[in-house]
Amino acid sequence: MVGSEPMTTNNRMEVLAAVEALEALREPCEVELHSDSSYLVNAFGKGWVDKWVRNGWRTAGGDPVKNVDLWQRLIALSDKHRVTFRYVAGHSGHPLNERCDELARGAATEVKAKAGAS
């Protein structure tokens, strides 16, 4: 699975990748999801998501949480599956993380090329 979107952020794409990976599962599973996004991993590991929900999707500073649509999908998927989020340092030689970066860069290059052609 690989993809890209024009005019987006790294954080949005990191959360979307987790959502789409979990949505691809056909039955409830026990999942260990590895990511180099501390934003994604800490949102669950440090309980940020629970606090955002309690605060009406506001951060501790009172600002609106970004990407609420994706966080809500991810919460629902995390309720369906037993998900453990694991942090993997990016650009540290982890073979699967390096492969994900390669795929993501290729997809981003492709979407930029399509945007330039139109």
C-alpha cells in the first residue's frame, strides 16, 4: 500500500497510513504498528487522544486538534483491533522503515509530477 496527496502535511499522511493499514484488515487482529512518527505513537502511548476527546478535540493549549477526521477513524479502528503503537527512529537504517520512506518519497514525487502536468 502506498499513496500521496497534494497539499498535505507529514503528520496527516502518517496518521492516514495507520488508518489505511488497519482498514485493510478483514477481521479483528492483534497489531503491532511501527511508525517513525512520534506524533502518532505518542497520541496513543501518552494518552493524548483520550485527552483530546475529553476536551472536545482541543489540545491542552486550547487549540483545535488537527486531522480530527483521521483521529476519529483511527480510534474506531483501535477499538476494533488490539493495536500497540511502537516508535521506530526514522532514517536509522531500520530496513522496513527505510522501505516505507522510499515508497513515500516515490508517491510524493509522482503526485507532484501529476500536479505540474495539469
